[in-house]
Amino acid sequence: MRDLTACPECDLLLNSTHVTATKGGATCPRCAAELFRRHPDSLERSLALTCAALVLLFLANSFPIVGLNIQGHQVETTLFGTARQLWRDDMPIVAVLLLATTVVIPLVEMLAMAWILFPLRFQRRPPGFALLIRALQLAHPWAMVEVFILGVLVSLVKLSHLADVLPGPAIWCFGALMLVLAALSTVLDHRTLWQSWERAA
Ligand SMILES: [Zn+2]
């Protein structure tokens, strides 16, 4: 049972003996869809990207996102400042969604990834591995750094007609975080994680 692989396109179930894996990965014999792709040093790269994401997330929440200069009066705000203001303006659901999708869920996701990847890198089995992998799959669609960046950019362009808009350091950190998260999802797949877990002591 454990050696079965399902084609993501046509649902063909393949035993590991029927999968012809090449150096780059494997394709489905029926529809030629990609079954998996191999990335060299997948665990090491994923671990490095996870650490980078944690640092960027910390920086993105420590510095102002945006500053506005309206007739000589300058104001700037951080992400937490924005959420606090939304809460005060009777928009608690928006404030909670903002913090959850841009800070809490990405932070928990990256901490869980570090919890999984550090022991696996040293051939150790992380406690709660299967549970964490399932939780990560459930939580992932709720991490919306990309949507947040797009929203901020659209708002900044609209605001630029009313005031001088000064992008803060946090917006660059969020931009870099978006790229790091995209790279992480490219170099790491669950197949590699499960195989590393099986090999670990
Ligand atoms: Zn197929």
C-alpha cells in the first residue's frame, strides 16, 4: 500500500515497480503528466528558505509598511498598527483576518516546517510528523501573503493621487517573503518529506 503513487491528472494508481523514475522525476505512463520532480538537496534548500522566511516575517512586522505625507503631515503604520486601527473602527473581523492570513498562519506554517525539516535533515524523525503534514495542508490555503501584497499595491497606487506615498521597509520584506515562499513550495514536496521520514531513525 505504501508504495502506491496516484497520477494527479488521470488518477491512475501505480505501484513503485511500474513508475519509471528518471534523474529529473517521473511521468504517468498513461497520460504523461508529471508524477513528481526531483530537486537536488531538497531538504537543505527548504530548511534555508524556511529560516529566510522566518527572518523576513519578523522584519516585515517590525517596520512600517507605508508612510503618507499629506501637506507636510507625515504618518506611517505597521501591520499591527493597521489591524489595531481596523479593530477600533468597528471592523474586528477584517482585523482578525488580516493578522491571521498575513502573520499568524504563515508564522505557524514556517515554525511547523522548521520543526519537521531540522530533525529530518539530521536523519531524525520529528514528533507529530504525520499530524503536522496534514495540518500544513489544511492551513496552507489560508496563508495569503501574495493577496495582501497585491491589495497593498493597489491601495498605494490609488492613494498616490491624494498624498505622497512612501513605501516602508516592511513592504519590501513582504515582497521578498512572497518570493521565498514560492521558492519553498517549488523545492519541497510531500513525497520528499515522507521518503526522508521513512529513511530516518
Ligand atoms: Zn496520468
